Amino acid sequence: MSSMLNMLSLWHWQTEVVILGLLGVIVYYYRSRTLNSCVLPLPPGPSVPPIGHYPPRKIAQWIDEYGPVMSFQDGKNVLVIVGRYQEAIDIMEKQGAFLADRPRSVAGCDILGKGMRFVQIGSGERLRKFRKSSHSHLQVKSAQTYEQVQVAHAHEIILDILHEPKLHQQHIKRFAASVILHIVYGKTTPTLLNDPYLLQLQKMIPRVQSAMVPGAYLVDKYPILKYVPGYGRNLKEWSQEEYNMLFGQLNQVKSQMDNHIAPHSVVKDLLLHAGENQLSETEIAYLSGSLIGAGSDTTAVAISTVLMAAARFPHLQARVHEELEAIIGRETTPTFEDWSQLVQVQAFILEALRWRPVNPIGLPHRATKDIIWNGMCIPAGATVFGNHWSIARDPSVYHDPELFNPKRWIGLDGEIREDMKLFTFGFGRRACPGLHVANRSVYIAVALILWSFTLAEDPNNPIDDTAFTPGIVSHQKPFSLIFKPRMDEASLRNIFCSTAV
């Protein structure tokens, strides 16, 4: 009897696998018909595997060869790369309503993120709820209320650098994480080396970003693998770790609320208005975790990129110092009230992020209808990337694009040009909702560091400004900087000791 039950169980399991396989074939056939429904040709491109296998400079070579919009074809899957400025506006921005979807990410979203990874979820009700809730807490007016927190944490960077300049990249990470943790969870300043949440976050971010790279996991091409016993064991283990981490923070805020000691935070507000926002506790946990992961990592990379550029181009750093002397002087430190006047600081930041984009390949979008461009078709179902590296090197917009030149951002009136922009935070309806907070964090950190120090390369360990890791977010490999205080070190320490967190 037991043997017969085992056989029946095995038969049922095999039947389920066959049914799932047939469903997969049907979906594949349907998608094939959809992707070939447009009679116009695809944009030209090389016959190679998908984008995830190629570094930004290789993509840039192909854009030069094939044109501003190019395509790859991997079987029946079509990947389109937009690599020039005007085309990014015409396609990624003006057609943004039809590119608000994401291609399905089985590894990164379905398995690792339990279907709630904000940056990866497809268009629909959950995306609408996440966008509405995040925008209400991160819009310009809300971002302005966090400025005092950002200033206090930025002052700590100066003390950290004075204490241990070799760990400058770690100090920047601590700053970026401290700000977003304060905003989202109401946490007081942590240290990067011993805060359990940050230690766990440092492990989770590379896992998430690696799972977001197209082609990193075979299950994204063959979703049926998700149901094969044993497949994706690591992803499932990491998923549970992340779940526990996110609910640990959520429950901490709930406990503080129960005891009437919870400071103001995004999570507290989301919990108080959960019914109004129609968010479950699980959705609140994952939405808040997404804000932390995206906000801390990209902000840290952006600031470190600006510092690298300051050391690599000392004559241009000197222009920033001249402006800081003229507008700020030595008696006070830069504040947000000075932002509009510090044009050289703004231009230097913009140029650094053009020179080494934080997200060089861009995030994938999914076309929900045929998009016609220049007599060619981006078919419904295609995966579309706005390639930040190539767009930021469009010679028709950024003259002599390999030259580091902050002056290109300054108009004849001496103000930052309004007719030129970067797409650092993405495109259309999928632009990062935290851009106002991130811009403020980058500005205040850079302004205070350059007011306090002259940055230089270590002659014994020169900077390799091409040494960035591949991936969705391109991190600098460890690099050395020399920080020369621009006033007496004791005086500098006294200024910031009185104002740090």
C-alpha cells in the first residue's frame, strides 16, 4: 500500500511538471508571436548574447557603429539599447508610459524579493501603491525636512576622515546609510562596523544587484526552473535572511510605537496610515527595505566618485575651492542655503556623475506596446535599456565627452544650464523616487569635504579611475586619497565636533 501511494505521489509530481512545462511552451509561443507582431525592422545591432555580458565601453563602441538605438536578439527575446541623449528623451521619456513595466525577474524579484522588490516589480496595483507611498515621503517638500539630519551626519564625515583617512570609502558608506536609516526607520547614527542591520545590508546589496543583472540566473530565461527541487537554494536562503532582516526593523518600529517612543520616520507613518495606503505589513517591510538598499548604496558610490574626480583633476578642484572661499569663507561651513550659489560645486558633481555613471548600463524596462522610432520598431515585450554610459558620452550634447570638464554645465549667465541634464535617476515613470533626498546628501557631503580638505592622489598608490566593478551599480574598487586639511586640524576638529550627531 505504501509503495502504491509513493508511486501515485511520484506520478502526480511528474504530471505537474509536464503541465508546467506545457504552460511554459504556450507562454513562450505567445511571447514569440507578440515580439514578432511588428512588421517594421528592429534597430540594427550585433549578433551576440544579451547585454549583461558586456561592459559599458563595449556597448559604447556598438552604439558608435550601429547607431543611437540598437538591438540584440537572443532567440525570440529582443533587447534594445538606447545610447544617445535625444533618443533617450524621445523614447525613454516621451514614450515612458509604455516603458513603465519591468521584464519579469524570477531570480531577483520573485524568489529573492518575494515579488516585492520595488525597483523590479512590474506595472500594476502594487507598483502604484509603492510609488504613491514613496513619493509622498520623498518629494521635494519632504526632502527639505531631512536637511538638518543630512547636515549633522555629513559633519561626522569630517571627523571620521580626520580620525582615519584611509577608510574614506567606509566613512562615505556610513554617512549614506545613516541618513536613509534615520529617514526610513528613525534610527540614530550607526557605525558601519558593528551595526547588525548594516552588516546584513552590506551582504544583501551585492546579492540583490547580482540577481538584477540580465542573464545572471538561468531561471530568468526558463522560469520553469523555479519549480525544480533544489534549484535556487542559495536564492531562497538569502530571501529568508532578507525577510527576517526587514521584519526585524519593522517590528522594532512597531514596538517603539507601542511604547510611545517611536521617532518620526517613513515606516512609522506608513504603519499609522496602512489602511489609507492599502499596504500590508509585508509590503511596508519590503518598500522600506527597498528605499534603504537603493538610497544608501547609490548615494555612497556617487559621493566617492566625486571625491575620486577631485583628486584626479586638482586644477578643477581648485576652482571649487576658490568659489567656497569667495562665497562661504572660513568663518562658517557650507549649508543648504548656499546650494544655489555654489555653481562650481554643482557643476563638478554633475560632471563627475557624467564621467563615471553610478548605473552605467541602466535598469531594464519592458515595452508594453510597439514603439515606432525612425522607421524601426521596438516591439511590445522587448527589454529596453537607457544606457547611461553612452548617453552621457553623446558628443552632440557633451562636446569632447572623454574630457572632464565641469564648465560644460555652466551657462553664459553663470548658472547651471537648464537645457542639459543627466539621467542618473532613471527615466519616465520609473525614475527613482528618492532623487531629491539623494541629491541633497551628495551636495552637502561634497561641499563640506571640499570646504575642509584638499584631496590629492597618493603618489605611491595612484588612482585607477577605470577600476570599477561591473554590475547594475558600478562600485569603485578600493582607492587611496590624501586629505590635506585646509585649516589647522585642531580648529577643523573643533568646528565639527560641536555640530556632529
